[in-house]
Amino acid sequence: MDPSIGAAVMRWAPVEVKLGSAQLDDAAAHLRRLRDRVDLGRMGEPSFLAVITAGATAYRRDDGVFVIPLACLRN
């Protein structure tokens, strides 16, 4: 896992950063495993799972993981 976004109201979201699209499946699987290992009673469900990539298209995968191009995060 790379960054994890959190807030004071017990919301969190694990994020992977992968520059190559060939790594998307592995990154998404890692995020799902992490979600499954966390004590959800204590931490709550993650707000989302996301992989940031160097790609050009933002979308939500069938497994619920968001794929977000790095260019979408600029001002």
C-alpha cells in the first residue's frame, strides 16, 4: 500500500500508486486483501479503494477499485 487517506471522523481509503497498467490487477488484489485484514469494527469500511496510474482513463473496476490517472489529481 502506498498512501492512505484518513480523516478525524474515522474515514480512510487505501491507495496504491502504479505507473504501469500491467500492475493494476496485482494492486487491486492487494487493496482488497488489506481491506479484508483490517478490523472493520474498529476502523470502519474504507471510503474507497484506488489505484493511481499514469494512464489516461478514470474508471471503476468490476471489483469496486477505482483507477485514477495521475493527471486527474492536478489543479
